[in-house]
Amino acid sequence: MADKSGSRASQLLALFALVCACAGNPLASADAAHALDAPTGLDATRLPDADTRCAVLHAGLTEVLAAHADAGSYAGGAVASVISPPCGRWVGAVGEAEPGVELTADRLLRIGSVTKTFTAATVLTLAADSLVALDDTLESYQPGYPNGEQIRVRQLLNHTAGTFNITDDSAFMAEARANPTRVYTPAELVAVAAAHEPAFEPGTSWGYSNTNYLLLGLVIEQATSQPAATVIRERTLQALGLDRVFLEGAEPLPEPIAPGYGPSGADVTGVLPATIRWTGGGMVAEVGDLATWIAALAGGDLLAPAEQAAMLAWVPTPGDRECGLGIFSFDVEGVGSTLGHTGSTPGFAAVVLYAPALRAAAAVIVNNIRGDAKEIAEALLGLRLTARSGRDQGGMSPGPASSSRILSATFSAPAPRTVSMMLTASP
């Protein structure tokens, strides 16, 4: 990414001076270096109104996105969206979609295993309508699958089923890379995994497996007699008005996705068949729709109470997270517990996070596998004004209705950290 930060720095300094002048803040005339050392940041109650406070916050989010996304100076860029009370929705983008073409926040990008949140939520809506039971056996939907008589739908959802992870089959993955335009059927993919010994007996351990979510796609189809893409769209996307999320390879895309880049900077968008990912990782999305999605899903605006409780029933994992039904719990320093999912696929990395204590959601997609989408999202959620006044302390709903105030900012280079004097990290 080219360095065009000089003019951006001037803009941010001008914004800071304007805000401080309006608020009568004594930092307005202070030496910049001294101001950056101020231990308490800018007192938000001295800003003139809520719109100005939110403009400051959104400027800070833009700056943090730029600084984090460009830290490695790699090809590609990042898009992000934050829904945060009391300021509504912010979207931003930094970097290039491809050489010489600016990456904008309305581009479609691959989201990898964040797809699993949509697949799981669809299964949970089917459970609410008694079309699927979480304690149904896999045998009921896929007769003959190894351990199918013991595997429960619930165990597929929380990765305690013990299925062999199809992406661990190196021979199959090499074959797929050698035939990147091949169209795989879900039955073919499941057969590849079924040819291997199970990883463990169902319910006795935990092991992340993409196979689980390919099987859940087939469960959806068996339960509804409809294509999984159709059911996912009707039960999750249309329910929330999300018209910029698609299951690639299973439904048409309105425009090409932005390219994705590998560690060397080479375009790796087409190194694997699109159909290999399906309901385990095949979705593409606009980042704003992803933020709306995780706010609604984790915030309780989509699922019925019983299914919401089932989704948030945690099982331990070997790492520093817990696993629910299609969702994980992550502890984020300065933010607390967050709910969400990460995803990666050649050339792309994505994350969605919802912080219940803040009632705030963040979604980030990078189109270079070297980019750390989760680190960016955590940094974005960690920004907040030092104080709010009066009516702002009550916040606002993080769901779809919170998109009434939308500020979009797109920059092609990182900015110096001049906004940090107006913001403080969460304690």
C-alpha cells in the first residue's frame, strides 16, 4: 500500500483542533506531544453534542483500522464495520482490492468459516420449528456415515462429533488445488471424510472439523427437501434484510468478489474450487451485513429463547476459547467476553465479534491471508470515548435498527495515531 498519510494527518489534526475549540478544551492550544501524554484522554462530556462525539469516535475507528491493516505493508487491504451504542454504524476500508484499485467497504469478500454461524443458525431455526431435533442422530439424515448412530446434530454443531476433518486429507486437498475449476457435490465431499477413521468417539472430546458443517448442510437439505442455500437465505438472510451475503458456488453472485492474496502477495483467489467450502466456509459478504448479522445473532434478535440458550451452551476446547453451537466465546483484553467466529480461506481472513457488555459488534475481512482480522476487530471494539453525558449513557440497540446513523470512511493508507488523544482504550 502506498503511503499517503501526510494529508490524512493534517485532516485528523484539524478535526482535533476543531473539536477541542468547540468544546473549550485546554488541550487545543497544547503542544501535540504533551497532549498525547495526557493520561485521561479527552473528556467526552465537554464535546458540544452527540453528533460531534460520534464523529470523533468514528474518526478514531478509521484511524485504528488503517494503522492495524497496514502494519505489514502487504498486498490487499481490510474492510470493517462496527455497531456501537450510542453512535450507530461505522464502516471503513483501507488498501487495495487489486493493484491500482481502491478497496471499498461495499465489496464482496470471502468469509471462510464465519459461514458456520449462518449454517448453525439455520439448523437452530429448523429446531425451533420441530423440523430438526438437536438430539437427532446423524444416521437419521445420512445413513451409513461412520459413527452416525451415535453422532447427534448438537455434536456436529459444537465439534464434539469426532468426524475426520476433510481439510486434513492432504491428498484430497492436493487434488482440489490441481483442479481449481472442478465442481464438487456435497455428497462427494462427505464421502472423502467418511473414508477416514473417526478422530474420536462422539462426545468424548473436542476437535474442530469442517466435515461437521458439510454434514449439517446435508441435514438442512434432508429436513426441508430444499437446497441448503435457499433455506439459509430464507431463514437467516431475508429475516434480517441481509442482501449482500451469498453462498458462493451454490447461488449466483451479483458481481465478482475482490481478489485475495497469499503470503507472497500473489493472487490466490482461484487456487481452490469454490464448491469445496459449501456450508462449512463458502460464503462471501459485504462487511456491513456481517456486523448486522453478529449483532442480531449473538444479541438475541434472531433465534427463539430456547435455541438461543442452546447456542450459548459452552463446551471447553484445548485453546483459550469455549465452543457453543456454531459460535465461540473469546475473552478480549479491555473488552471482556465476546461471542463470534473467525474464518480463513486462501487469500482471505474474517471475524465477527459481539461484546455483550458493550452491546457492540464488529466485523472485519482482510483480503490477504497475512492480515490479522481478529486483532483488528479487537482493537476496534476496544475504542470508546472516556465519558458520555445524559441520554447517551443508555446506549441503543445494536441490532439492525441501529444502522440509522451511518458514517463511511475509506482511506488507502494508514494514518498517524493523532486521534488517540481523543480516545482511550477500554480499561
